[in-house]
Amino acid sequence: MTIAVVQFGGSNCDRDAVRALDRIGVDAERVWHEDGLPADTEGVVLPGGFSYGDYLRAGAMAAHSPIMDEV
């Protein structure tokens, strides 16, 4: 099973999500939001995002990212 952890500008905890999945034996990889999902993706994790602060609305910006069509 391969899980894609989507990394957006402003994402937070994407590395932690990959590490946690690895600890339970799940193959996970970080994927940049403009690159699309790998062909073998069986699941997706969308980590939170506050590294730019709430005032930039990281979630609202992520909603308009190209990868969200695939999700």
C-alpha cells in the first residue's frame, strides 16, 4: 500500500505524517501539490497547514491546487 502525503506551501507536519505511517509499516511518500499523485497511490493524507499563519488561509489556497482534482 502506498500513501501519498501531499505537501502544500504552508503545510505543517507532512514529515511527521510520513514518519508515523512508516512506523506502522505503511509505505508513504511526500508529494508536492503541483506534481500530481503517483500511479500506485492507494490513499492520501492532507496534513494541516499553519506555517504561513492563519492570515494566508493555507487551506483555502490548497483547495485550488491542481492535485485536488485527483484527490
